[in-house]
Amino acid sequence: MKVIVNISLKNGVLDPQGKALEKALHSLNFNGVKEVKVAKQIQINLDEKDEKLAKEKVRKMCEELLVNSVIEEYECLIEKE
């Protein structure tokens, strides 16, 4: 089972990489850009058939290692094979 974890900064957390991209886009005359936020995606292939168990395992992975819960939030998407 493939699990996709999308991790982004919480609202109110400074995103210097996003701001730098926003400025660069404006300098290239993409003036309609209002805001840019940078996020990351982690793809995990699990040897698990039960979707509920897979979500629980990935939740633990996120809480223990993958996500800094102070400044980041995440969502998990299951892709059935």
C-alpha cells in the first residue's frame, strides 16, 4: 500500500523559501502571484493490506520522526494498488 504524506508549515509560521520564490516570480513579471508556500511530500510503500492499520503506522511515523509538530501540519493519503 502506498501512503503519501503532505507536510506543510502551519499558518503563521514564517516561510522564507516561499517568500523568496514569491519575490522571484514577481521579478519575472508573474504579478498575479499573491502568495507562495513551500511544502514537502513523502511517499511510503507499506507492506500492509489494512487501510486503518496503515494510517495508524504512518501517523506514528509522522509524530515520532517525519513531522515537526510545533511548526508543521500533515495529511496522509492512501493510494490503493
